[in-house]
Amino acid sequence: MNKAFTKEPDDESDEHDHAAEDEHELAAEQAAGAQAAGVKNYITPSGLQRLKDEHRFLLTRERPAVTQVVAWAASNGDRSENADYQYGKRRLREIDRRIRFLTKRIDAAEIVDPEAPRGGPAATQVFFGATVRYANASGTERVVSVVGLDEVDLDRNHISWLSPLGRALMKSRAGDRVVLHAPAGTEQLQILEVRYQRIPVEPFREPPGAEAAPRARPRTGG
């Protein structure tokens, strides 16, 4: 088994979880920055679906539920000392910011399907949607998939095409050597394999403890 995928000891799991959270937060910040700078929002079909699912949940279920809580809290007296009201209003502002962000990301999305047929250099070189196996100078192998800023997932080895590693791998092919310039230093990588296949993206899941209005029941004929 290659070193990159050996199971970490349990006492290191918290550190790994924090690293994953930091990676997600960094990706979100980069997405916001890229959006402001007008950088194209390349994304896989599954990644776009996840954004749409979260957008739909916030707009049709969580926001209406929180709005009801705020209305109920407002009816209970002095709003300045009403914790439920203050929290609800703050949560509504957070939801509205996220909805605006998701709306812009969805509208700007440029879908790239990793499974789409490719010919010529595009079939053997690293571009958006590629899954790449490479080795570092010590021979340790790793497999990563190049995805959009909204799809970065450390646990699944999904890296952004705008990350230092993503940029280093771009346009390389099996047999090439590339140089990774990262904050930790410079590293030489050997490209071993480039392939295009389905990239499984973690679907959107309703956050634990989130306020949510009941799902609308499908209408039945009468």
C-alpha cells in the first residue's frame, strides 16, 4: 500500500479533521476572491448539483424556518434583550449572504465533465477534471483529482485547479517531471499516470441542527 493512503493513528484524527476544515475554508475564500476577480468558475456536473441542492435548501427550507422563528421571537417583547430574536436575525443575514454567493457561483459556472470523450493532447495531458497519479522525490505516490474551487475535498484528494499543486500539474503528462512551488518549499514531482473518469463529489447534506421547514409533499391527483 502506498504511503499516502495508509490509515492514520486515531490520535491524529483530530489534526486531520482540522486540516480538512482549514482546506474547505481556504477554498471558500479563494472562490470568493476568484469570483471578485472574474476568474472562470470551472466545475464538474456533480459539483454544480451540490451547489444547487444547498441553494434550494437554504432558499426553500432553512430561510423560511428561521424567518418563522424570528417572527415568533419578535412577538415575545423587547427585541434588544431577546436572544432568540437576535440570533435569528444574525442567522438570516448569514443565510442571505450564502444564498447570494451560491447564486453567483451557479450563474457563473462553466461545466466540465471529466467523463466526456477527449481526443489528442486533451486525453493524455492534465487539464481540469483529470485524475493524476504522481510520486515525489522520495518515491511516495499520491492520486489527486483536479476540480473546481467549490469542490475541494481533502478527504477525497480533490484539489483546486488554481491551487499550487493544481497549477504545477497542469498540462503535464505521464513521464513528465514538474516543480511544485508551495509555501512549504519547492518539490519535484514525477507524473506517473493521467486519466479522465468520474469524480465522485460528496453530495449536499442538511446540516445537523439546522432549522428547516418541512419538505413540500408532492401533490396527488384528485
